[in-house]
Amino acid sequence: MSTTALLHPRLADCRRLFLRNYEVWINIGVHDFEKKGEQRVLFNIELFVPLAMSTPKDDELHEVLDYDFMRRSIAQRVSLGHIHLQETLCDEVLALMLAHPSVRAARVSTEKPDVYPDCDAVGVEVFGLKD
């Protein structure tokens, strides 16, 4: 998705920041057995930030978007408790990413790698671009 997204004319002047395979144990799922414990969920996030807003002049953290923002946002959503659907989780994390004033676009995916023994994972991905 990132290569395709970077071809979008509104993202040509952007830097792509990412968080890969961030593992979190959360209470997620619609089935009774899923509501009794936590499951491993992998998050992948890409943020598209205009170069003008993300090019440091003095090599200082305050000049760029801190990667901790992505992890804190996930922790914020997870702290709210049980969630039924990955689709809802992705949509809510995407909204948190796009709420950051420096972010022009974002891609969020979640994967549950332990659901089926015959595949790597089941998951959802969403992409959003600010107007």
C-alpha cells in the first residue's frame, strides 16, 4: 500500500514514518472464548507527514513527529477495554493518527496471528487522507 499511496499527488512532498509489527496483547473478539482473555495483535502504521513539517534543522526531536505518538495512541485505545472487531479498532486508531496536526495521511493495519493454525494471520487495513 505504501508505494501506491506515495504515488498520490498529495503525498509526493511527504516523508513516510512507520511502526512495524508492534505487538500488543488486547481483549478483542466477538466469540465467547475471545472475551475471556487477551489475544496477540500486531499493528502496522504508516504516517505521511509533509517534508516541510518533518525536516529537522537542528537535529532535535521537537522538530519532528515522535514515533512514541503511534505507540501512545494505540495504548490509549487499548486502555478503553474490550473491542469486538478489528475493523473498529483500525478505524479508531486511524482517526487518532489523522488527528495529529502534522499527519496528512495514514495507513493502519491490525493482524491477529494466532487465530488459525493454517495461515499467518487475519487482519484489516485502512487508509485515510485529510481533505
